[in-house]
Amino acid sequence: MGSSTSGRDRERDELWLKSMAAIGIKVEFVKQKWPDLLKMGRAGKLQMWPVGWITTYGEGDAFMQLLYSKNIGQSNYSRFVNAEYDELYRQSKRIPNGPERDALYRKMSKIVAAFNPWELGVYRYENTLLRPWMQGYKKNIYIEHPWRFLDVDVAKMRSPG
């Protein structure tokens, strides 16, 4: 399993070692700096690598492209190849964001669930605290930092009540 040299990854690796040993599975870690892990992942040199993904734009393509076979060697670290998925992905690129594209994404998600090229093992929770004078905030699952889209009601901020 690919693993960086960070303290956080060392702690995760210890947990994996104990957990796998408890069920009789041996796991070895390839300890490298992040850029080297990235190169190895793109080259298909890692059997497993707990890597995450975020996006800065508000629709599902950022995640669906991760399993498109033409992205092997770039962002498709699992090296997943499925002709039906690829065709649905190409169709999704030709239509605007909306219900029709969402339907294609649902079909693609079912293919991913059936073939399971990823083990989705970590789900992050995020809490966002806002002051009453923040205007325009709406949680978006794809935009991690929406602050540039917000306004401050200065009068409300300055009022004591």
C-alpha cells in the first residue's frame, strides 16, 4: 500500500497493520514522498493507495472522469476499463449539466458499484459555522471553499442584537 511519510499516514499505517494482522493478512507499505507516490500511482505501480479527491467546480464530472479509461496514467489510478462506462461518460460530456446528465451519472454509478474498482473507505464530515450576517451561503457538495461567492451584510454585522 502506498503511504506518505507524514505523521498522519504513519498513524493510519499502524492501524492498518494491527487490523490486517488480526485477520491474518500481511500488508506492506511503500513509504514515499507525495510526488513519488503520485508518479507511482499514475504508472500503475501501487496495488493500493488511500488517496482522496476534491473538486472546485459544482458538478459530478470531476468524479466521473476519475474512472474514464482514457484517463489511465493521469487521474484513473485504479486503471478501470469498462466500455459501457466510457460510452456513458462520453455522452455526459456532450450534454449540459442537468437531469439528463444526472441520469447518465446514475447509470455510471451503478456500473462502478457492480465492478467496484475503488474501496470507498473514508467519508469526511464537514461542519460549517456561519454568522447571521453572511449572505448567499448554500452548501454545495462539490465546492469546498465557497467564500468568494458570499456577501457580508455590514449593517447586520455591526448591530449588537
